[in-house]
Amino acid sequence: MINLSVVVPCYYSEATIERLCDSVVACLEKQVGTMEVVLVNDGSTDKTGEACRSAVSRYPGIVKYVELARNFSEHNAVMAGLSVAKGNFAVIIDDDFQNPPEEILVLYNRCVSTGADVVYSRYEKKYHHWMRNLGSVFNDKVANVMLRKPPGLYLSSFKLLRRRLIDQILDYRGPIPYIDGLILRATSHIEVALVSHSSRAEGKSNYSARKLMALWSNMFINFSILPLRLALYLGFVFSFVGLVGAVLFIWERLSHPDLPVGWASVMVALLIFSGVQLLVLGLIGEFLGRLYLNQTGQPQFVIRETVA
């Protein structure tokens, strides 16, 4: 039985992935008992696949390589890795060395000593690109409301999960997973460990503004019905405002029969209410679209090949 699985989503990682495997194996092999490293190539078109295969040949029985049929996004790649991982615990770590591999032991020891279902990493100082830091702050504030995240908990991608939580997460079959949303709706036994954070070893972050927005929309729509409730409340508020406005306009007209009709006020009212209607319809359409993707069986991921 494998004790610890290290899941690494790989995207254009040819320059770092073999060194990462070397470091992970050196740090953990004698510390956690039996272990495995699961490398998931999320549709990279460079030599990431060749580098991963090389790592498998260097560490037979320890490193596994999973190649996805196309790019599915990071959270889907993590789901694919977790579906292959066999460990009692699984740690998710990026391929860029911003999380030093030796810090995996900090998360592992924290989980074992506390009995937590998941241990998130926390940093005194982060070295992510400013755009990703800004997106993280925004996502954090939204998660406090949408997912009822404990205040102060940073939803880091570097985290360690216990097997019972992994099995619960893998029950989710939707095409657009959000790992932290699945964790927060499955358990409240959450711990945090302080670890170090480093600058990227190679290249630049693959997180663009579009990807950050997609991540936010996954959390906003896939894991809460609060947006629909907000649309309902918004409808009530504007209906009430419209009723009050109608009463005031009628009273004004009766009090001053010679008052000219206000074209500007009519246009403003039309623009406001039309905008709200389109917003709500778009929100409902997004929910229905994702339900459609779910019902038509859009795959969460497709494993093209597994090499062990």
C-alpha cells in the first residue's frame, strides 16, 4: 500500500519536471515510507511529455506519467492525477519550484499529527506574479461568501489531502471541477501549515487574466446557488424601486398637469431595468449551459496514455 502520492499537474514543464522529481524523491523516499509521483501532462505541446517519460525510466515503480488527450485546465488535470493516485495521502504541488519539495513534509506531518482531512499551505511572503496575487485576493473574498470559507484560510494550490477526502472529491463527475470548492463542501476538518515560497525556477506563470476569471466563474456558478438568490433579491429591489417611482411620477403628474413628459427619466429607467434583466438572463443562461454540459456528458478529462 502506497502511503503518499505526489500529484504534479504539468504544463510546459520540460525545463523543470525532471529536477522536481529528483528533489521530491530525495526529500521523501526515506521519510514517508512508500511513495509515488504522478505527473499529469495537461496538453503541453513542448517536450514536457519526453521529460516525464525520462523521469519514469529513472524512477521505475515510483514515478507515473499520465498524458491527457488535450488541455483540460489545471483543476481537471489534478482530478486526473487524483484518480490515478493510490496513496493514503496525496499532496498537490505545482511544477515550477515555487513550493520547495521539502515543504511537503511540513504538510504531511501536520496532517498526521492533527488527523485533519486536508492541510493547506500558508506563506509569509508570496512570489507569484502581481496579477495572480490580485486574482487570489479577489477569489479569496468571493470564497468567503460563496463557499463559506473560514476567514483567514488561504486556498493555496499546494495542499495535502487524506484518502477519505480524495475519494469524496472523485465522486464529482461534472466537467468543470473546482478542487477547493469540492473540499470545502465535503469537510470542515481543515488545518494550515506555514511554509516557504520561492520565485519561479523557469519561465513565467501560465495564469492569464482569462484563466483567473474562468477560475472565479467556476467558484461563483458551479458551487453555489447564491448568484440565483442574489438575482431574485435584485429583482425584488428593483421592482420595489419601480413601484415607488411610479407612485411618485403619478403624484407629480397630478400635482402639476402642465409638467412636460421627461424623456431623460424614461430612457434612464429603460436602460437600468433592461440592463438588470439582461444580467439576470445571462446568469440563468450560464447555469443552464453548465447543466447542459453536465447532462450531455462532457468529459472532465480524457487520459490518452498512462506510463508507470
